[in-house]
Amino acid sequence: MRTPYPATEPFATHQLPVSDLHTLYVEECGTASGPPMLFLHGGPGGGSAPQHRGFFHPDWHAVLFDQRGCGRSTPIAELTDNTTWDLVRDIERIREHLGIDKWTVFGGSWGSTLALCYAITHPDRVESLLLRGIFLCRPSELDFFYQEGTSWLFPDYYEQYIAVIPEAERHDLRTAFRKQLTSEDASVQLAAARAWSQFEAATSRLLIDIVSVGLFEEPDRALALARIENHFFMHNCWFPTDNYLLEQVPVIRHLPCTIVQGRYDVVCPMKSAWELHQAWPGSQLIVVPDAGHAVFEPGILHHLLEATDATLARLRS
């Protein structure tokens, strides 16, 4: 199995204002003259991390940033002016700021959603797509994870997840969490955020990683992920139809696309990756037989490194 490239320090960082309220943290890694690759983190609200730099051979010009309201972007956990289409506009603002003409776009989980949205909106600015853990933000996907489905496989962690919600409100958990995550009582917000975020962390791997679950004890991390995810999902990511992304595939079907999907992913189940691949026959679907959702599971990491290296070789040739 492959291991990541050394996570070298960025050669440039930026604090980029994108509105009167939001300022984004952006970093450039690798080689300034190399082919550009944009990395889109998950969540929404998950933030990028230094470990994510390890997906890229040093010859890439890798661009990573923290989306609105999370990571090193400010203000933290902010919901105002924070929608899917705001983020798509932010990506274009970053591209123009850095003077990049076209780039390969790499996104996993929510990052795959955002990558597809960006490519559909700006297909002339995308060289190719590398997607992992496909999430199409359909009501059926949201119900499976946040209401009932994943609960059948992780009943112990599901019990902890719903413990903060009064029993009378558990028939609609996303709405019940929305109420607590936007409460004026900071302690109520934080308890709900930890329950939401730790459920996601506990179910993200084929084998539970207690360390990753514990990371969401940290208030800013938990609040950013839970508040922003819930905000987006309460609005169905501002898509006009339930199957919006699949319906828009003809706009981007000409682009090279590699999909890496864990067979036992319960956060973003494989059905969505399969349906995207069926709608996009020219795409390459790699199913990792012994993996769940997390990007750093060995099989997923291996195939993502293989895919980024193969894309680099293709662009060089």
C-alpha cells in the first residue's frame, strides 16, 4: 500500500476576503510552475489539514483552502452568506486571484459534491476530476445517515448521537439538531455539535478510530462541522431538484473523471457512486473492497495517490 508524500510547508499562503463577512485561508504547495490541482475538503465545515498535502507529488501546484466558516477561515462556524453557490463563487475567486487558467479538481465526501457543482458551473475551467466518497446531497442519502439506516450498523453510537434530542423530536433529527445548533445558549450548541460530529467520526471508518472521534471534543472543530453541515442539509444544499447533480452530468461528461469509493462507506453509501458512474460511462470507478468512508483508510489513500500520480503523468505527456 502507498503512503503519503511528505506534507511539506506551503510556498505561499493567503487570507482572501470573499465578502464583507468571510475571509478564506488559502495555501499553495508543491511547485508554482507545476500543473494546478485544487483540493476540496469535506463537511461542509470540515476544513483542510496539513496531512492533505501528502496526496500530491511535489511537482503538482496544489491549492488547498478552508471553506467559509471553518478551519483557518473566518468567522468560524458562521452560517450567514454560506451556501453551496457562495462556495462555487469562492473557488472562481481563488482561481482568478492565483492566475490559474484550468485545474484538476480533487474532492471527497462533501468535497465531491462541491467539485461536481463547480465543474457543472465552470466546465471550461476544469481539466479533470478526482472524486472520493460520492455525496449527491439527496434527501434519501441524508435520511439514511442522519435519521435511520446507519443506525442499524452503529446502534451504540447512534444512541449517543440522539441522546441530546428530546424523544418527542426524534422523528425529524435534522430539524431537532437545527434548533439546538442555532440556540442562543452556547452550551446547548456545543453539546449538539459534539453529538453530531462524533457520530460522523465514529462511522467514517471500517474500523472505528477512537482518536478521530475524540478530536471533535474541540469546540471550534465540532461547531464548524455540525452547524455548517446541518445548515446545508436543511436546505438540501440549495439544489433545485433532488437529483440535480445526476441531471447535470451531460454538462461535464466530456471531462476525465476518477471515482474512488469504499465498499462499506455508510456516511456516503456506494449507491451514489454507482449511480454517478452509470450516468457517466466514461468515468473510472475504483471500489475499495475493505474500506469505509475516511480518506486516510489504507486502501482509499493508496488509490487516491495512484490517481493523482496517474493524472500528473497524463498532463506531463
